[in-house]
Amino acid sequence: MLKKTKNLVLSFVFVSSWICVAMAENTTSTIPVNVGVVLDINREYGTVWLSCIKMALSDFYASHAHYKTRLVLNIRDSESNVVRAADAALDLIKNKQVQAILGPVTSMDASFVINLGDQAQVPIISFSASSPSLNSLRSSYFFQITQVDSSQVNAISSIVQNFGWRQVVPIYVDTEYGDAVIPFLTDALQEVDVRVTYRSAISPLATDDQILQELRKLMTMQTRVFIVHMNPKLGCRLFAKAKEIGMMGQGYVWIMTNGLANRLISMNSTVINSMQGVIGVQTYVAQTQKLEEFKLRWKQQSMQDDHSTLIDVDQLDVLALWAYDAAFALAMTIEEVGITTTFDLFQKNSSSSSSFNLTDFGSAEISKYGPDLYRALSKIRFEGIAGNFSIVDGQLQSSTFRIVNINEDGARDIGFWTPQNGLVNSLNSASKTILSTDSKSNLKSSVIWPGESLSTPKGWEIPTNGKRLRIGVPVNFGVLEFVRVTKDPTSNTTEVTGFSIDVFKAAIEVLPYPLPYEFIPYEKPNGSVAATYNDLCYQVYLGKFDAVVGDVTIRAKRSLYVDFTMPYTESGIVMVVPIFDTRAKNAWVFLKPLTWDLWLTTSCFFLFIGFVVWVLEHRINEDFRGPPSHQVGTSVWFSFSTMVFSQRERVLSNLGRFVMIIWVFVLLILTQSYTANLASLLTVQQLQPTVTDIKDILRKGENVGYRSTAYTYDLLKQVGFDDSKLKGFTTIEEIQEALTKGSPNGGIAAFVDETPYTKLLLAKYCSKFTMVGPIFKTVGFGFVFPKRSPLVPDISRAVLNVTEGDKILNIGNKWFNKEESNCQDSSTQSVSSNSLGLASFWGLFLIAGLASILALIIFIASFLHKHKTMIPSDSGASRWRRLQIMFEIFNQKDLDSHTFKTSQERDSSVQSPVNNTFEEIPVNYNSSNTEIHSASSVSFEEHEIP
């Protein structure tokens, strides 16, 4: 019994111990969670990415040893095949019940695998599939842990805009990866006014001969800016063939997207050597301490795994870093979801019947934790080795780019691009420096272009092995001075000359590069005019001509489908009308030299000056004394006679002489001006136009002429002219004849055309017609090119060079015979002669008036001061009486004046001396009844009061 009890106790202790050990083991055990990895394992980059994924998990669980879950990698090789990738994903979901899949590699692989993951609610996490088209699948379970290709298009357009290129050609792989980014790239380029002239799609299976054929095709085009977007394998072959045929030389521009630029570090020196001078857009990764430590650990791990021969640690590309961060984020998310068991992770899909089927996947189960994993991945945030890890709408938010230039053994930084600031010089400083117009040269000067050139390529060339520019010229039969087409039937050759042709040739000579061209007359087979100028311009839009040179007006309608250079002629639409001589042939022509206000002012000043001189001379000058009528007549006569300097009266006072000096000067200028203007009126032709307003012609119902091939007909119709009043002409002689006849005789009242044509007409018939206007505004003549042609800016600058110098004058003299013509330029002809007005002489009259008033003030002040004792000062004398006394004194002769003293002395010397003594005649001005008493019976003339 005792033995039996002992055995029971031992059994109990053993079982208890076993249970405790089992419980202890259960508390320290981990939960394995299957995840899939679909990569190209046999490729070099696939091996590197897988090692980074494994290191990410090792690092994560080393720093989070207390976490319960452990990711178990189920690796599958896609073998660079879309079907194999889809099959691998299907196997992982169905047979391994993975909770997530890292991969696949390419965008095409991902487009198939995404549907599988969406069906099974298993997150698909790709760090290398960057096509923007994948987002259009709208899968909640697909995460792009990479920069989407569309995020770099603005950086590329900024580079193109910075260097001033206007045309580009994208070269891309003809797959979903290449096709998807082109619409985004085209839109970004259009926003900066850059045109995509051609799209070069190259098959991923293209042979070397097919690549060469496409490149040679590009060489025949003008555009020299190429944007390459393709996978590294095809891209390396493309650049090797481009170098082989000379497309990596001077004048070419190559820009590669990050699909190639991000993989530069894994390319060998031979490939790098074929890319010399290329600009690349790389994903920017900050060189942090965390990244440096990772590289060191990866190198050590790689040496242990015998991967050191595959790739150097300094050449880990950004995709390897994203693979690390993606695995790290997945491990963090799996733990956060809280998977507690390895069983029953999937459940039946109740909606599988309505879902898409792939072999037997229609009956597949869906992940229980899929929705939780989706939400957790969407919210996860941490600082990874590639930078800030943040997912928005299933895409990694990373959009800063390095702009690199490939030279010698690798790439060097020349700038950066950020969404906030665009192109910047550096990201190191706190305040980023934006590349403004003034600082663009910093980026330009730092680039070494293909062919080791330091000069920025202009982005286009005239292909040396291509065709010459086909330049259409109009065929005219009327105005041949602008464009003249001459055919030699013996040699079957065509010669094109004229003013417009010479201006174009002069502009081509100014260009810094050769521009081969040929002139092609736009005419019918019989040599007649083919169509209108609008049709000729439209031929450029259709591609029949590369340009049009001639007397083509820059118009808004035409600019909708072609581009014009800067104008090389004057602008405006004017009228040419007959002129008539307006020389006055009536009896009153002598009044026309001066205006009525000047006549009136002069007359008033004659009277005023006469009055001033009379006041100053009356007391001392016998010529200005006598009866009142005589004094008035003398004053007026004296004043007016000064006009011809024939006055008989002498001026004795200094103040009077001062006034007369000023007045004679005024009269001298006035009479000379009058004489000159009158002579002009009587001798010089005064030509006036018969009409100055086109509305007057319309109101009178007169005829108007226009050039048959010009667009002025439409303008005249808009004004309101009826067809019956409009007459078309071809030659200058016809126009001259019609203007001479006049509208009443079946001719025209005016001829309406552009300024260059009318000047040609006036150069021959300037004595009969004149130019009036402009009545409409136009820009002038210009050369026509296709829309956004790179030649337009250069030709425009060349045209400005020609028109600003003497060349345009010499060309004009050559074709318009200005040196031989006796006609003046119509713009300098005087068509009217204005009468002289007061505005031209008011300064002289002001001086004369002020001088006269000043003389009067001095005279009055002196007079009052001299006779102040003779004016009654008692309050009994009225003001009127005082004025009367002052006038009486003024009316007397000033016997103290030297003029009278000299006269008395002269008289005394003639008479015999007689001792006659006369008493002084007393004059009392203080009595109210003033009387003049004579002390003698003798009365003298000197005491008379005239």
C-alpha cells in the first residue's frame, strides 16, 4: 500500500513538472507568419535585394526580441517572366497562405499579381514597380514603396525649361512601364511651353539593328534633346549604339529618368563610358549615420554569405534601401495587427463566384488579417534608411530628386529638385536657393555635355544628312519688288529675288550656324498664282513647306496654325489719295501768315506804344505837341511807322528811347517772320489730300481700290463698303491710272493697302498722291515657320540685327530706287502750312509791355516828385481839382528840359543884345481861383498853353 502511494506521488510530480515546463516553453515561443517574396533571384540585383530584406528582418527582431511574431520568408523566382511571377504569387497565396508578398520586380509583373492580392486580400508590397498606371487599378492591397515615375516629370520639365529648350523627343521602352509615364511627361512639358515633336518607342526585345535604325531616324530630325525612360538593360544598349553612330557628341542632349539613373552605381565602367555628358534624375537619399552603419553591416554580412564578388557596398542603389524599409515596415505591421496563431489564417471567400478567376483560384480563401494589415500599413510612419517612410494612398511619399551629370567614372551632383522650390543649388543650407533667371548660369556652367563640351547645346540642329529647308515663296504678277520669280526656259532653272528674299538671306548670314534651304514657288503647273496668302501659310501647317518667305503679313488668324518671326517692315494699313495745291489765290492772302489773335495783339500794342511814347515825349518834344487831333494823329502815325522804320519824329527822352529799343526789336522779329511765312504761302506748294477719312468716302458712295491678292478686301467689307464700290488692282500702273481718273470718272477715290506697298507706289508718283493713315493697325511682314519651330527665336534675332543696321536701308534702296527718286519720303512731306500765332510771340509782347509800363511808372514818379509843391495840399481842393492841376502842369512845356534850353541859347545868339528886363510871371496854385498875371504887356510863346 505504501509503495503504491509513493508511485502516485512521483507520477503527480512528474506530470506537474512537465506541465510547468510546457507552460514555460509556451510563454517564450514565437508565432511564425508566412510572407512571400517574388524576385528575379538569379539576377544580380535580385540577390542584393533579397539580402537586404533578410537583413531588415534580422535587424528588426534583434531590436524587438520581445515581439511575438516572426516573418517567415517564402521565396519564389519570377525568372523575369510575367506568367512565372503570377504563378509564384498564386502558389504563395493558395498553398503557403502568406499574409503579404514583397515584390514583384516589374510593373508588368505587378499588374497581374495585384489582382491576385486584391482577390485574396493579401497586401502586395513592391519596391521596384514604379509605373503610375498601377494606381489606376485602384487596389486597396497594393503598396508602391518606391517613387512613382510620374513624380519626376516636373523635375525633368524644370531642367528643360532651365536650359531654354523648346522641343524634346522621349525615347522609352514599349511596355506598360514606358507607356504609362509619357502622358504625364507630355503634360508637364506643355506647362512650360515645350513641345514633344516625336515619340520613340523601342521594344524590350529589339535587336541592335532595330535600335540603330531608330537612332538613325532620330538623327534626321531637328530635335537634339532626348529623354530616355527604360529599364537598365535596354538603356545600356541604347547608349552604346548612340555612341557608336556619333549621337553622344557635341550638340546632343540626353536626359535619363530615375529608372536608369538610380541604377548607375551598379553599372560597369564600359556602360558609364557610353553615357558621358548625360544628365540624370536620381532619387535623393540623405547620407545619414544610420545609412552608413547599414552599409557597414551589409558588407560584413555579404562577405559571410560570399556575395562580395557581386557588388560593392558603396554601390547599393536606392531600390535595395527601399527593399530594406519595406521588409522592416511589414514586420512592424504584422506585429501591430497581433496575429496569435499559425492556423486558420484564411477563410472562405463568399463573393468568389462574382470575382475574377485564375485557374482554380476562384475557390481560394481570403486572408482574415488582410484588412487589418492594409489599415496598419497605410498608417505606419518611421525613419527608414532611405528616408522618411510614409505611405499616402498606397504610395511612398518621397519626391526630392538629385540632378546628376555623368562624367568620367560616375555621376556628380549639379543640383536638386523639390516640389516646393523647384530647382535648387543645394539642400544643405536651411534656406534653399532657388535657381532664378539670374542664377541659372550656375547650373549651366556646371554641366559637361556630350563630346566634353562646356557650351550649352541649343537643343536642335539642321541635320547634315537630312533634307534642306523647303521654303515656299508667293508668285506675284503685280508688286514684284518684294518677291520676283524668274524662270529660265533654256536651263529650266528658277531664280527667286526681291526685297523679302534679300532680307531673309541677310538674316541667314547673321546666324551662328549654316542653314541649308531652297526656294520653291507656290504656283500652279502653268505658272499662275496658286492661291491666297492664307493658303500659302496653311501649307506650312500641313508640312508641305518648312517655311514661307515673302510679303506675308503677320495676322492673328494665321498665327493659330503657324509661327511668325519678328516683322521686318513697317506696320499699318493706309490710304493713298490724290493731292491738290492749296496755295491761296485770293485778295486776302496777305492776312494768312498771322492768326487773328496775333493781328489783334499787334494792333493793340501799336496803339499802346504810341500812347506811351506820347506821354514820355509830350512835355519836351515839339513833335508831340499841338492841337489834340494833331497829337493823336502823330502818336498813331509814329507808332505804326516804326513797323517799316520810316518814322520822322525824333524821340528825345531816355525813357522813350528805352521803350523804342524794345519795340523796334519786337517789330523786327515780327516783320521778318511775317515776310517769311507770306513768301512760303505764295511760292511753296501746299499739298493737301483730297480726303482724310475713309468714312467720308463711304458716306459719299465713292469707289475704293485694293490689291487683288491682299486681305484688305475683307477689312473694307467690315467697314461697310459694297462690292460694287470695291475695285481690285494688280499693278502699280493700274492703281495710278484709277486714282488719276477719280471716282466720278470710273476710277477710285482712294487706294487702301499696307504701308510697304503704298510707299512703293508713292516712290514713283509722289507728286500726284499722298499717304493718309494708318486707318488700320497691323504688325508688318514676317517669315512663316511651323508652330514652336526652334528656328523662330534665332531668325527673329537675326531679323532684328538686320533691321537695326544699315543693311535694311541698302536693301530698300536697291529694290525701291530711293537713290534715283526725286520724291521725298511721304512721311516727311508737309501737307499743310500753319499761320503764325500768338503762342510763338507772347514772350516778346510780354517784354515790350513790361518795359513800357516800367517807363511810365518811372516818368510818373519823377513828375510827381518834381511838382509836389505846386499841387494844393489843403483839404479844400477836391481830388478832381488836383488831377486837373496835374494835367495842366503836364500839358505845359518843361522849360528846364535841355531841349528847350538849347533852343533858347541858339535863339539868343542870333538876336542883338537888348537890355530888357522882364518880371517873372507869378503863378499861384494855392488859391481856389488861380490866375496867371502878366508882369509885362509883352506875351511870349513859351507861356502859351496849347
